[in-house]
Amino acid sequence: MENALDKLSEVLSPIAFKLDSNRYLTAVKAGFFGAMSLLIIGSIFLLFANLPIESYPGFMEGLLGADWKSYFEVPYDMTMEIMTPFVMIGMAKSLANYYKVDDIGAILISLVAFFVLTPTITAANEARGIPMLNLSASGLFVGMISAIIATEIYRLVIQKGWVIKLPDSVPSNVARSFSALVPGFIVIVLFNFIRIGFSLVSYETAHAFIFEILQTPLLALSRTLPTTFIIFIFEGLLWSFGIHGSNIVGAVMNPIWLNLTAENATAFAAGNALPNIINAQFYNNFIKVGGAGATLGLALCILLFARSEQYKTLGKLAFVPGLFNINEPLIFGLPIVLNPIMMIPFLLMPLVMSGLTYFVMSAGIVPYANGANIPWTTPPIISGFLLSGWRGGAWQMVQILLSAGIYYPFFRIVDQKAYQLETEGTEGIERVEDGAVQATQPTEA
């Protein structure tokens, strides 16, 4: 078994290291981390507009009038519905810092490149604007690609020295503005040619092309349960060898899952049927109950049933973080990492949770997650209620008990072994102490 684990580690570790150190994936993570606070705030306003309480709409209408939902929908529209520029800012800044070039210039040029590719609309009174649809999750892939390409051109031009250089006596902020002129001009010209090129073909815009060729197939694939199984197995294997699997998987999948979440949020706000079972909340709140591997049930088992002193202490330390979906104390303290016994339920649990959750939602027993982008640290039962009403909270209670039942026999094995070692060690000390006492007693003549 140890040889098999070593060989698997040799295969996975280089792959995980390359993915985790990839500058583009790092930029994607930075973009979503930077925008996450705004997305969460927007989701809170969405919840306020659609709390799953029967008497709530009538109460709010009596308090604020028939148009009461608009008071919450505008903040939601200005955060969740224009998420793409926010994500782009973090991405451009991350790449600029990696290349050690001016991050403000990279951010501005990236945004301009994206807006050049984004179609405009003209109203009857000749007022012009940008469709919010292209600024939302629907334009996310175009925004991410624009940020990467524009920043790469920007840093390449600067590193080649193709910039306007001013004397040292000129203030740095003025010199920096002039240094961005040439790379900015090149980026805008190039992206304008791309825009013109798309206008001459059937797709008409870069957004339509990316959405049809790349985004739609990825979204369709990510909605399927087999794809979800593969993702969870890969994530679990990485964690099992001490690699932060959630960070690596999230860098690739977050843009897709958040897009699916945004589709649910839009439908939820409009009062329409929700389209997606699998989305960011399915992953964060209904699969990772207690963290990766759905370990809240394991933390409960340790807290209630541990016999060994080391696991009694671990249970007290791990249970409270587990309530907030933080389970590093278990992964590295139990440990689950490189532990052949505990790796089995750890890899199995996400498959069980995703399969059963998909079934109860598709069967109508539990409503789909409503698209509110609540923090991943929201405790189970509370998160289930906010996302899927009381049935979501009840289902998470079942999940916790199911997790405890599956983890329990595996934990008993490691706990029993630890208890035996502690007992044997105590007995050995007692025998030594007894022998020492007997040796000091005088012998009869």
C-alpha cells in the first residue's frame, strides 16, 4: 500500500505543483478572490429580496410599497450582474505584479481592451450603452481572455523598451502615464482589429463567438454528474497527498461554476424556474459539508466517540472550525494525508454527497440552490436554509449524519490503534515504576 501511495504521489505532485504555480491560474484565483466580497454583498441583497419566508413579501410590500424589491435589486445588479470587470481587475493586477510592471496601467488597458470587444446598444433617443449581459457572468470568459492577452502585450512592449521615456525630473506619476501610451495604443489597435474581424463573420461579436464555441460547451459539460465526480476525485487525491486540492480545482472551475450560479440567481430574481443543480453553491455548501471530503460528520464522531486522548483533544479542536467548513485540523491532524485508511471515506464522501444531492434536487425533494453567493464558511443548516429553504437545511442535517455514519467505522480503526498504543505506553510506564519501587525495598535476610 505504501509503495502504491508513493507512486501515486510521484505522479500527482508535479502536476499539482505546475497547476498551482501557473501564472494564469494564479491570476484567475486572484481575480475571483478580489471580487468575492462584492459578489457576496450582492447575493445578500438578492436574499433580502427573496427570503424563503411565506409572509415576508406581504410584510415588505406593506412597509416599502409595491416596488419594494427594487431597493434590493439595484445593489445586486451593480455587483453580481457586472462581475466581469471586477474579476478582470484582480487578474490584470496579479499578472502585472508577476512581471513587475505597473499594475494600474495593466488594469486600465485590460478593461479598455474588453470594452472594445463588447458591443454597444443604441436606444431610440440615440443614447448609447453597454448591455449588462456582457458585463455579467456571460461575458466572463471574454473578460478573462482580454485581461490575459492585454496584460501580456502591455508587459512585452514595456520589457522591449518601446515606451516614451521622460527625463528624471518629470514627476513619476506623469512619466508613468506617458510610458503607457505606446503599449495602450498597440493593445487598442489590435483589439479593434479583432472586433472588426468578428463583425465580418456570422458571429458578429467576440462575445457571441466565445459563448458559443467555448463557454456553452464548458457549461453544458460542467452541469453533468460524471464530470463532477471526476473533479471531486481529482480534488480529493490532491488533498490526500497534502496538496491544497480546492485551490487548484477552484482556479479552473470557479469561472464555470459561478456562471452557473449567476444563471440561477437571474432566474430566481425573475421568479423563473432555476436551471442548474450543479453550481458554486452545490459544490461549496451541499458537497463540502464541513470542508473538502464532507468531514463535519467525522469531526462529530471524533468529538463524541474518541477513546484515545490524542483524538479526544483533536475532536475539541476540529469541531468548531468544521462548523465553518474549515477542516485542515482534520486533514493534517488526524491525519487524512497519506493515511490509507482515512483516504477511503475521504475520497468516497464527495461522490456520495454529490450523487445523493443531485438526486434529491432533481426529484424535487430539495429545491435547487437559488444562486445567492453566500460565503463558503457559512455553517451547514444555515447555508441550506438560505439557499434552498427549510428543506435545504433539513437535507444538510441528513448529510451530516450520513457523513458521520460513513466515517465512523474507519475512524474506529485508527482510534482503537491510538488507544492501544496509549494504553500499552501507560502500562509500560507503570511496570517500570512498579519495578523501581520494588527494587528500592529491602530484601529479607
